[in-house]
Amino acid sequence: MSEARRTWESDLPKELKIAFQLLVSANHILHYHGLVDAFGHISIRHPLNPKSYIIAAYDPGAPALVSNRNDFIEYHVEDSEPVHPPQPKGYSERYIHGELFARFPNVQCVIHSHSEAVIPFMTAKVPIRPVFHMAGFLGAEGPPTFDVTTMYPSLQSYTSDMLIKSRDLGGMLAQHFWDSSTPEDTPSTSVVLQHKHGFTCIGDSIQQAIYRAIYMQKNCALLKDAIDIAGGDAAAIQYLKDDEAQACAKMNELTQDKAFRLWLREVEVNPLYRNDEGIPKSLPVGGMNQN
Ligand SMILES: [Zn+2]
């Protein structure tokens, strides 16, 4: 497997070097926060070539175990085929990423998670809506759900394993990020739930996508607690109202850099994780003062 893995130059352009530093740590952060285990993945659009994207190879694959650029493969956005074949085995679900990058030109990062905090809500048919100010990005009505099994009848062949392992299914999932309230090339939601599977979220940066994934999960934990306290009555829960969700979503955009610096440090000092690309040291500082 390792003999075929030779895609990246040792001397990379600065933009790509920083992207790898962030991408390796991003994999670790998602694991540290329980959004991925051996499964689940994060990808970025290539910073210098918008027609390709970068995602971990199947080996070592588990996000906690990636450590440098040669653990990643570059794929064409157009068809999710390797840019530099032959390559080692890739994720069967990379079409989630490829079709989102293809459908929405401004998406720079895609995260796919099987979060155990999220799935039970779909199983129990309890809608996920925002219950605190850090989850305004979910929108007052919460994210839509994609049920892949409803797509099977339209396919010539399929296996009922819930996976998004073709361009057709990836395209159908990507379409659920849009509901005609925005221009066709602009997503209407940043999160789509996947019934009996997990969720996928998008961002215009690694920091934004990770923020959304982490606070999606935290919101579900709070919502579950609230429903428990309410004696199982989901109808008794008080969610963010529409204007609150919109204002909180704006605020969420301005403070992601603060959270991300903490998340970077958490994985930097944890011996499970290795980032041979180096930890990015001088990330831009935003914050509320930008407002
Ligand atoms: Zn999956």
C-alpha cells in the first residue's frame, strides 16, 4: 500500500503546506471530540486548484492516525477519481465530498460523521433544532434529513448498506443542501442529517466546518438532556426562535477562531496524535471586534 503513495512534493507552496498542517490537526480534533472513530472523514478543496480536493487514504484512514501529507490523496472534484493514479485505496464514501465540492463552488471543507449523539434523534423521529446560542447556524427549523433508502428505487443497482459510494448518491445528498431559498450554487443549509447513518456538514474553511460539526453534536447532547428533564416530552422544549437563530448564526461566524485555537492545542499535547506537518502557529484572529 505505501509504495503507491507518492503524490506530494517535499517542498510545497506555502498555501498547501498550511492546508496540510490544518488538515492533519483537523482530523485529530474530530476524533478528540468524538465526531469520528475509525470511520468518518474530513476533506478540503485544494487551496491552489479548486477542481480537486484532498482527503485521507483508506490506510491509515482512521482520522486519529493520519500524520502527514502522504496519508492523503488528491481527487478530481468532477468524478472523485485520483488526480495522480495509481493511488492506494481511498474511502468508498468520498463521493459525499466530491459531489458537494462540485455542486457548490464556495464550499472549501466537508465533514462526514457518524456521531452517536446525533443518530438517535433520527431513529426516534425527533427533529433536531437549536437549543442554545452556539448552534444558531442550524437554523430555527433545524437541518433537513436525507434518507438514502428513498433513493434506491431510482438507481439501476444498489446495496442497502446506507453508504454514499457513487456519484449518483453523492449528488442526491448534495441536493439536500439546497432548497431554492438561495441561488442554485449556494447551499441553503450547512448541515444535512443522514437517516440510519450520521450527518454531513460543510464550511468555507476548516475552522468553520469543524465548529459546525462540534456544536451540532453539543446541541444534540443538550437537546437530549432537555427532553429527559422534560420527562421525554420533546414538544415541551424551547428552541431558538427564527430571529434568535439568525443573530446567533452571525455571532457564531465571528468567534470560530477562538475555539479553533483551543482545539488545536488540545490535540497538540495529546500523545495519541502526531502532526509531522507542524502545528499552524499564526492563524488569523477574528472575534467580535470585527463586527
Ligand atoms: Zn458514513
